[in-house]
Amino acid sequence: MSKEVINDLLGYDGLKIIQRPDMFNFSLDSTLLADFCRPLTKTKKIMDLGTGNGPIPLFLSLRTKAKIVGVEIQEEVFDLAKRSIALNNLEDQITIINDDIKGIHKKFENGEFDLITCNPPFFKYKKSSHTNKNDYKTIARHEVLVTLEDIIIESKRLLTTKGSLVMVHRTERLVDIINTLTKHRFAIKRLRFVYPKKGEESNMVLIDASNNGQQGLKLMEPLYVHENDYYTEEVLRIFNYGKE
């Protein structure tokens, strides 16, 4: 077992997060996802599916007073998240549950949540898949325990009518994502492509879908991560290092 470390959660007002190098630690994906969520002034309850060690609930706690529930199936990863929440004295706002995403709706009322966030496993899983020998990372990256459709089905039951499912995913999966969301009567309201830098193909996409919402897609301007071998001004703003 790798030694635990306590890291600053980027530039976010002194928030700390407990991590282990042998696990799938928080990354740019989670940061961009939390930033992509709409203003949360009217949001009362949020769920983060596949919360890992809790970065998205921690990020969101700075933007809202809403109650936040994180769901994580891997017990040791769940323990890191729970202790990270306690380290930041946020137990009154954030609750972490050690459970399977599949069937999680049975623990709550239908339509209990206004917003669901998810940084899901990106890759479909086949027995022939080239997976990481580290189970923690395999489960985080590949659809071993939960699929895209599982996530959308659970979100459908948990969200209010017109509640939002906000995800970050691989651009190569976009057709699959659109088809699955449409199948379960979600309307994609906002879409933003993320590029490593100008002149390269998009490798990530941010998606905001409304449960039983009306059609009407806003394609947002591209988000570029790097410029001249450094982060762009927008990404630095998201990281919160450059705040005034």
C-alpha cells in the first residue's frame, strides 16, 4: 500500500485532499467538471456518482451551501474521501456513501436531487481490454463495475424533472453518450469541447443534460488547456491560482 499524502486542492481557499499515489487521484477532468456546473444559487441537493476521494464535492462546496452526497464503491477510496471531508470540517454539508452506483436510487426518494455530477469510467470494458494491473485505476478508468447507461438510468430516477446531469467524458464516446441520453429522455442543454491546445483534436467533452427537458442545445466555445507549454489563462482561472 502506498503512503498517503495530503495535498492542497489547487488554489481553492486552503482546501486539502487525502490521496494515495497507487489510486486514481483527482485530475484536470474533475476540476473542469466542477467549474462547468451552472450557478448553484437555487440548488438544494447534489449527488456526485463515483466520487473517488471526493474532489468534486470539495470543489462544489465553495460554490454552494447545498447538501452534497458522494457515492464511491471502492471501500479504501471511500475512506480517503470521508477523511478528506472531515479534514476540511465539511461533514455537515457533504456525506460520502460506500455503495454501488447501480441501485443507489433505492436509498433515496425519486426526484430528490437537483444536480448530479459524474466523472465516469471513460473506456468500455472487454476481457481483451488493456487494463491497468492496479484494480483501483482499472475500476476508475474502465466500465468494469458500472456503465454509462447504468449512470444515466440511476440519474433519471434521482433527479427532479429538468434537474441536470453534468458529466465529463472522452470525446470519442460522444455519439454513444448522445444516443443513451436521448434513449432515457434527457435533453443536452450545453456542450463544450476541451482541447489539449489549439490545432489538436478534442480529447474531452463537458456535457449538461436536462432530465425530461426541452430540446435546445448551446454549443459553447472551445476550452483550450495549454498554450506555449503552459496552462491557458482560462484554465489558470479555473484552478483559482490567478484570482484577484
